[in-house]
Amino acid sequence: MAVKIITISRQFGSGGRSIAKNLAERLGYDYYDKEIIDNVALETGFSKEFVASKGEEAPGKSVFSYGFESAGVPGIMNGMTTNDYLWTVQRKVILDIAAKGKPCVIVGRSADYILREHDGVLNVYIYADMEKRVERILKLYGSSEKKPEKRLQEKDKKRAANHKHFTDLEWGFAPNYDISLNSGKLGIEKCVDILYGIATDK
């Protein structure tokens, strides 16, 4: 199978974004990460910060949050909740990227599910043990009032809930991906080497 699109799903702090960016550069593929957020923000009129935050959380479950989210904006969201509207636009943006036909690497945003019917897609999941991830986020983002373990757990929980809500699939469940790599044991460069080898194997 000729690999045209590589989707990278990743645990927070696993280095998945670095792997994706390095892999795209090495392959000469287009790279999509925050560019997707930018495009969704442009199409919806919402701020990039709002789109980024909503894209990694499931709709609220309380009666109050449901009522607020369900209000919609007539003529703009067609009565959909904010989350559903953003998902619809995000899906369109990702499908448009795939329709260009140019090889690319896409980070997160449930691109693995959105492009499930496309040929030439390699779906990757990057993970690492807690110790390695704590070390990485402290180096990249510094410390905060929350313990790093708590930050990691909360971030991953939101990603999993969002993915489950819109795809009905378990985020991080190995059989839902083509390959899962432990970046904590393999290292960033080795992960890139492995994926590069798969993508260029004829």
C-alpha cells in the first residue's frame, strides 16, 4: 500500500507532535496540526483558542451545559450544538486536505476516523509511560499548580471523551490503529525511522 496520508494520534507528552513534524519534513509531506484549527476558526468565525479547546473535549453532560450548548445560532450552525458544528467543519477541513491528493501528515483531530474510507492512510498512535511524559511536559511547559501527572491524565481524558463521543471508538485502543509506538522506550528519532520505513516501503 502506498502511504499518502499519515495520521498521528498521541498521548499528551508522548512527543507525538515532534514525531509527526520530523516525519513530514523527512518525507517531504505537507504537515497539518494547528493549520486545521486555523482553518476551522476561519470558516466558523470562532477564535483559534476556542476551537482548540472545544476540539479536545466532549459536550457537557449536565442539564445546564446541554441547554447552553444546544442553543445553536440560527443561520450559522443550523440549530446544531457548538461541538457538533465544530466537528462538522473540522471533518470538512480534513476531507478537503485529503481531496488535494498531496501526501501529508495530520496530527490529532480524529483524522484517523474521518479518513477511514480513504486508501493509502496509515493511522499511528504514539504513547509513553507516565515518567517519560512527565519529564517531557516539565521540560516543554514548565511546572504549574497542578501536578504534572494530573495535567497528563486530564488532557488524555478529554481527548478520549471527545473521540468516543464523535466516533464511538476507544481512543488509544491499539486495534483501532495500524501501528502503536512507545516513544518512551524507542525514542523520538527511532519512531520517525520506523514510520519513514513504512511510508517508503514499496
